[in-house]
Amino acid sequence: MQTIINSNKAPKAIGPYSQAICVEAKKMLFVSGQIPLCPESMSVVKQDIEWQTDRVLQNLQAILQEAGVSLHEVVKVTIYLTDMSHFVAVNNIYEKFFADHKPTRVCLAVKELPKNSLIEMDAIAVIS
């Protein structure tokens, strides 16, 4: 069971995420950071933030599905960007995957990522 927490005494979320989620859980799934590698070629095909964000989210979704979990069971996402000017573009793709479900989230600027990726994401999900 998940309860979304929204406090009027703290700044509201400025993107597609929740302030906090309270979870009563027995099992949790921790997904390692995913970069935009194609599973077949194990390479980053395009240096385009939209394509890379979509690929990262496809990779996260595939791992979740293998564990029998959906994106709606994700309670926390961390996003690592090499360029914060990509923030809006990332939000637009991210919101398409998560739709009405808005896990808690952190977005950090980093100097560089493996294979010269522009983005990396990790996630925590609850297995109900």
C-alpha cells in the first residue's frame, strides 16, 4: 500500500514527481543505474537527450517487468544529467512513461557518465 504525502508547508513538486510516498512493504526492488545502452549492441546509438531518456526508461521498465513489477510500483527515481539544460526535455519523456503515477525523485548534475551518456537513472520499487 502506498500513500502520497503532500505538505502545504513545503514547496510543491515542480515536475512529474511527488514530495514523498509512504510505503508499507515487505519486499523492495533496487534497480541499478541504467544508461541508454541498446541491449542488442550494448552501445549508445544517438547523442540526443530525447532518444537517450526514452532508452533509459525502456531499460528500467524491462528490468522491472523481469522482476514482475510495473512502473506504477516505483517509489523513487534518481536522474543523473551531464547538462541541466536537458531537464525539461527529460521531464517530457519521463512523464510519458509514468503518466499519473509520480514517484519521488532526485535530479543531479554530474560531470560525466559511462560511455559518454547524457543521462542515467536508477529506481526503487515496492513489490506488493
